[in-house]
Amino acid sequence: MTLEQLEEKVNDLERQVAQLRAENKSLRPMKHMADTFGMFADDPEFDEIVRLGRQFRDQANADDS
């Protein structure tokens, strides 16, 4: 890897870190459990997590029988 390529890669990584830091600052700390209610409403990724969890539990329970 040439020095120019290395410098370009470092610059790219610095941009990515700056972007991640900016995204992280937008998150607010939650003071109460009630702040979490509804935070995943209409989130298709969370719905998929729930579906996969149910599928895993159903399979685990079927294996125990």
C-alpha cells in the first residue's frame, strides 16, 4: 500500500468515525423505563427480531417434549 493510499484510507476512517460520533450524540439518555414504551413501534426490524425469538422458543419447547 502506498503512502497516498494509506493517507486516503485514514482520511476515510476519520470521516466515518466523525459520522458515527454525530449519530451517537443524537441519542438521548432515558431517565425512566416509561421512556422506552413504544420506541420500536412500526419498526420492521424489531418485528423480525420478535418473530425470530418466537420461532426459536417454539423450536426449543418442541425439542423438550
